[in-house]
Amino acid sequence: MTLLAVENVTKRYRLPRRALLKPPAVLTAVDAASFTLERGQTLGIVGESGSGKSTLARMVMAFEKPDAGRVLFEGNDLAALSPNTLRSLRPHFQLVFQDPYGSLNPRRTVGWSIAEPLRATGQAERHRVSEALDQVGLRPADAEKYPHEFSGGQRQRVAIARAIVTRPSLLVADEAVSALDMSVQAQILNLLMDLQDELGLAILFISHDLSVVGSICDSIIVMKHGKIVEYGAAEQIMRAPEKGYTRSLMTAAGLI
Amino acid sequence: MIKASKLSVSLGAGQAVRDVSLLVRPGDRIGVVGESGCGKTMLGLAMIGMTPAAAKVSGSLRLDNAEMVGADEKSWQVQRARRVAMVFQEPMAALNPIKRVGDTVMEPLIIHMGLSRAQARECALSLFEEVGIPDPEARFRQFPHEISGGQRQRVLIALALTCDPGLLIADEPTTALDANVALRITELLARLARDRTMALLFISHDLAAVARSTEDMLVMYGGDIVERGKTAAVLSDPRHPYTQGLLSARPRPENVRETDGRRKRLPTIPGAVPPLADLPAGCRFAGRCPVEMSQCATVRPAEREGTICHQLEAAT
Amino acid sequence: MTRLPVNLMIGAVLVGLVVATAALSLVWTPYDHTLLNIRDKFAPASPVHWLGTDQLGRDVFSQLMAAARNSVAVALTAVFIGGSIGVSLGLLASAIGGLVEDIVMRLADISFAFPALLFAIMLAAVFGPSLTVAVVAIAFINIPVFARVARASANQIWTREYVFAARAAGMGRFAITRDHVLPNIAAPVIVQATIEFAIAILAEAALSYLGLGAQPPAPSWGRMLSEAQTLMYLAPQLAIYPGLCIVVAVLGFSLLGDGLRDVTDPRLVRER
């Protein structure tokens, strides 16, 4: 079965009213987007700010419900599930954010944060935390430390450890390397590729940077103003982009 | 002409900038590249006299023969009004949200240049045109939140140009912007420097942007300039191990798979930049360097042909 | 080493003085503060009666000490009750959002608009004036204040990425509120509580002054003020002493609150 299928998903936001008697304007953040992601594959979503890529990620994570269309995870329509069923499914799709500092509670040890997805499903197992830390290249003893005691790259490793501690089949990475320095960015990208090989993870990799997406993804979606403008195999798109917009992104990234 | 020699900025126990020597001539376009914590922002701030109060600046910095290290805030204000200007990363934060952008740009023209309101308006409008703001008359009356990020950055560049500076320092001016917008701002800065024979210090972690906008570049690590030279030469033939590591760590979407179909891993620099106070006393890159020798951590390498590295010293 | 702000230190000293006096009065006062001694009335300050006696010959210093106890107890209880209810409502509004949030916050707006004094008079009319009436009235006016502070701070926390991460982990709203939201809004709530404490002491004094709070012989700074009012020309010191006590207590808690805000506000911390 297809791991993740997004079918004609649309999300609209009402903008603040400009005038009392006129209906508020509507922004279509995602406009009839469809794609699929198979197990163990990496799909990149590229676009500028306001392209709808993060809104799409929030719908895949079931933080928001689409106004039209369906998000199917292992065949389950996420928007149609009861809150309890959704919660029991959550360990199977996890999230890594852009800012590893913001995504870790500053008042809790990283071990506590990493164990959170386990606790949520009532499976607090200490050795799983150590194992996850080990998998991301940190030491089990680091579980006792607080987020501020780590460097930016290490914090992102902690965030990844939390995301994989439940052994998910899908990882959504929303600008997960954008805030990192160049040398650290390469380390984290390598880590994601290692984990993918090791755990058979599928990764939905959202980024504004076409050079990063092009070098780690199997297929690529290019989004602009909520619409998918190009969707295909990564190597094909990087070699011969069909759309002018994709070419302009490549120029801006210094790839052409 | 601006000349820094042995310019250092100390912050507590650490040195954010260490013995930097730099000559900036009119029309020079110099890129400053490095990762966060390498001292590139602090160098930019030192050159405009805006280092934080806790920082101690030493060495020498001459702006047109005036020594500015140890100069008081008043003489810096004179220089900032006439000679040097800076553009920052976050254009929204750098603009007063309750002031129309036209007024923001007119203010220094009236205060520092002594223009009348009408003259200042004329001048500000022509600056808006010069930095590529479409329909300047209409933009003039708008507030910062009403215009796009790219337009805001253009307003800030126009503001920086009001004093007709000899040196424009741009600190990560494109980092907060979308790629296409960033590209146009980069090109704008390079064009302004050429047209006005104004020197440009382009501080950025974005190698593509630096390649596009500058002729010369400096690579900083741990407060040292580890490599300098023509931008094209440094990027195509990096000599310092750090520059080499940095360039090869860039993701490149070509030949991404091994022969067995596995994805290739990216070359990396091991470890992370240590905190200022923990930097090695010798070569700052010691401890992470793939070709490190025994003396590297303790002895400072001398500069040879634009780089500081014991390996290269030994080779020549 | 960061230096503590001056207002925090002065505030802490004044608050410490008031609280210590209140605590001490539980076990020791120079005289029984209710003891009448008409022959000794209007005695001047002396080694026998440190601050003299009032129109009924009661020891003023002992009365002030015992009144401190009442003030602190009323303020503490009222702010604790009002704060607990208010914070719970604010957290609930923030966690559930939507219609619940709208209803809770509009109710808070309405109770804000309702004059606290009128409410106290109503309570006193129904149940008779007492310290309990003062506690309930002060607690009531505190509920919307805390609800607003808690909701505003909690809403900020709910947009943090670690809360999104907790939701992604499958944590429920109430577990997230307990684990992430409450610990991170503790600082602004404590600051608000300290400032509300100052207001509560003032409010207790005002209610007792009006006869809606402490009843004789229960000592209260506000009641001492109102009794001394008629004797202003005869014995002005009887009004001045309780007035000074109110000033010291209110100033102490206000400075402490301001100081705590300076210390805990991350925006100010970063600039130092």
C-alpha cells in the first residue's frame, strides 16, 4: 500500500476583513495538490515563502484539516479519524523542524523530550532513548543535558532522535537543515540518509533550497502560490527542468 | 580608502576577530565568508564602530587617515554620516514601523546633508529609483509592513546611500529573502558599487551570492582570515583546508549515487565550531583539520600567498 | 554574574518586613491588641507603649502587628483563590480555543467591567460585612486578571515548535498544558501575582475602611484609619501609623513585582 497519498488537497485561509460589510478575502494556501510517497523514498517539496509548502506539511502532520481533498497515511484518511485513533497513529509519522532550539522545551532534559512520543503511547522505555541517541551520533549520557548545552547541529540531532524514537515509517522534515551552518548541514543531511538506509524511512523533505533537495531526494515537487508547478523524478528535473519557474530557482541557487 | 591593520575584537575571554589586516579601496567589492561565530559580523561592526559595549577593539583602523580605534562615538557619527554605511539582515527590524519609508530616507538628508524638505524629497526619490523601487512616488507614502521584504531591503539600501558612503557594509543582506529576490538584491549591490565606485563589503554565508557580487573574498574562521584572494580563484582552487572543506560540503545535485545505487554521502568537516573562549591558540582550525600537524594547535601560522596554514607554509 | 535590580531588592526587604511582622504577631505582640485600658488612652510613644495607645487605650504597635497578619492573610487567600481559578480558566481557554475561548474571555471582559466595590457592597448586604466578604470580593476581581495573563502567555507557548512536536508525538491537550504550557507561563503568572498582592492589600484596607471587611475587634489597617479619622486633630499619629504600614506593604509588593518582571522578562535578560 502507498505510504502517503495526498489527493487533491486544498487549504484556504480567510484574511482579516478590510471593510466591515465586505466578505473577507480568501487566500488559497494550497490549491488541489496531489502526490504520493512510497516507503523508503524521499520526496522533496521546494518553493519560496508563501508557496504553500509548509501548509502542506502541516496537513500531512494532521495539524490542520484540508478544506477539500484527502491525506491518506497507510490508507487512513487523517481528517476522518477520531482524535484517539489519530493519536495512536501519530508515532508512525514524525516531524523535524527548522529551528532545533525552538522545537525542544528549554526547561526539560533532552532525554525527557526524546521520550515524549513514547510516553504519549504509553511505552516509556529507557533503552529506546539511548538507542535513538546512539543512532543520531550522540552519547546516551547526553539524555541528562538541557537543550542550551548543545550546539545547533547537535540540537538538530536531538530533534531527529525524538522523531525516530518510535520507529516511524514517515519523517516530515520542514526546512530541517536551513538554520544550520554549511559544514553542519552536510553532517545532518548525511545522518538523514544513513537513517533512511538503516530504518527504511520515507522522508518528506521541505526546503527552499533546490541544491539540497536535488542532492538527497528521489522525486521533487516545485510549488508556487499554492500550486504544484512541476513534479517528477529528481534527476530528471535537475537535468532538464521543464518550467521557467524551476529554472529561475536553479539560477538563484547557483546551479545554472 | 580604509585600512585595517592588526584589528582585533575581544569579547570576554575570547577573540571574535584576531589581528585582521585589510585594505579597502574605492570600488572594491569584497566578500566575507564563513560560518556563524567566525567573526565576520563582528568585523563588519568594528569597521563602522558599532561593536557591542562589552567588546574591546584594538589594533588600527584608518578611515581616510583618521584613526578610528579608540575614537569616541561623536567622531564615529561623523564617519557614519559621511563615509561608511551598513545594511542588515532583517529589513523589517531595521525600519521604524510607524514611519513612512519616504520619511525614513529623507530624515538623514535633512539632518546630515542640510537639505530642505523639497530637496531631500527630490534626492530620496532619485535614490529610490537608483535602487530599483518601482513607482517611487507611491512607495514613498507607504509604511514598512505594506511593502515586500525585497522592497524593504531596497529602502534600507537607499537609506544607506543617503550619505553617499565610500564603503557599504552589507551583513547577510539576502539571508532573510527568497532566492529569486535575494539574487536581485545581490545584483543591485554589485551594480551600485560599480556605478558609484563605492567599496562593498559583502558579508554572507552564501557562496553563490558572494561569487556573483564580489571580485575579492576573505574566508574567516575563528576570528582569523584563513584565506583571501580573487573570488573566482578561491572558489575554484581553495587552498586552506577549511575553505576546501566548506566548498566540498555544499550539496550538489549531480552524480548523487554510488555505482551500487546508494546515495553518496556529502564530504563533511568533523565536529563543530568551538565557542570563542575554547578556540585553539595556534591555528583556529586545529582539532577539525584533516591535515593537522603537531604544532598547529599551539603555533600561529604565518600568512603565505593569502592563506595561513602550516601545511602550505611547509610546502613553499 | 548578573546584578539583581535595585527595585527587586528594596521590594524584597519591605515584603520580608511585612511578612515577618505578620508571622511574629501569631506568637508574640507586646500587648494583647484587644486589651482595653481607658485610663491609658492617647498615651504618647514611650518605652512602655512603643507607638502609644489609641482612644480606648489599646497598644497601637500590637494592633499594627496583628493587622499585618490580617492583611497578608486576606491578600494571600484572595490572590491564591482568584489566581488559581483565573489561571485554570485561561489555560482552558487557550488549550481548547474556539468557542470556549471566546466565551471565557468575554465573561472575563464582563467581570472586568463590573465595579469591584459594588460587588463587595452587594456581598456585604447579603451576607453581612466580614473578612470573608473581603476575600471573596478581592478574589473575584482577580479572576479575569489572571485569566487574561494566563491565556495570553499560554497562546504564545501553544505556537512554539516544541508544542507542535508534542502534538506530533501524540500528546493530548491537557498533557501538553501540564508538561509544556504551565511551566513556561509560571514566570509571568508569578510576577502578576506579586503585583496583584499589592492591589489586594490596598483593597482590603479600603473595604475595611468602608466597614465592609474586618469587623471590630479584628484589627485591620483600614479600620484603624477609619477610626482615627474622627480624631485627626486630637491624635493624628493614629491615622499616620496604619497609613504608613499600607504604604510600606503596597510599595514593597509593587517593587518586588516590577523587579521580578525585570529579572524574568527574556527580552530584558537578553539585553544585559
